[in-house]
Amino acid sequence: MAQVSGSKEVDAARKDGGSGSSKKSEKAVVFRFGLRGDASQDFLAASSDQAVIAVARAQLELPESDRGMHVNGLVGRAKHRSNLDWSWEYMESQWKLAEVSIDSCNRTPSYAESMISSLPRRGMQLCPWNSYVKGVHAE
């Protein structure tokens, strides 16, 4: 499979934003993601990228069964257990929603947890294909 860095929706949202670069909002929005078929694998990801936020919110407008985009981005060690009970987190604004991603990053949150001690400083790409936006996380 070919890697897709984002999606048509993200690219369109960026064009609507003006200069083509992602505009940052003042505060990051934290989204909760689920894995289809495994409720024990929920995780969080924060972004202040308005294009990503718009696409994630658009996914939430769809019935859960129609949310076809998955998260794809860099994960690293979590600060202060900021990702539910996981020791890792998606690096803020270093993730997108994608329709298609390469196979080598199609791993589960529990796989990322098992790799925590060997995560490179620059992060590891994680793109669980069966992930979907579940909601906005209320802290």
C-alpha cells in the first residue's frame, strides 16, 4: 500500500485556511480514539492543527460505522500519563487522519506500549487501521 500523509479532506481544509500551511488554534483539542472490535485499546491524541481538528470533528458527525479514517502519526513516551493508562502518546499535532497508510505502522496501542522502552527519541509511526475517532475527550 502507498503511504498517504494525510487525506483529501485534510488537504482541502488546509487550502481553506489560506496560505496552505496548517493554522494552529490557541488550544489543542484532545480526541479519544477507539479500535473496532477491542474496547480495551482506547487512546487519546491532541492537536492544535485546525485542519486536523476540522476533519476529526467531521468524522464525529458520521455514524460510528461510517467513520472510515484512522489516525497516523508519531508516538513517544507520555508525559504525566496524559494518554489514559498508556505510557506513550501521540506527539501533539504530529498526527493526521488518513484513509490509507503503509502496512508497517499498522500496529495496536498495546504494541506501542510493549515497545515503550525502545521508542526512539524522534518517535515511532503508529497507524492502527481499525482506529476511529470516538469523541472529544473531556478532562
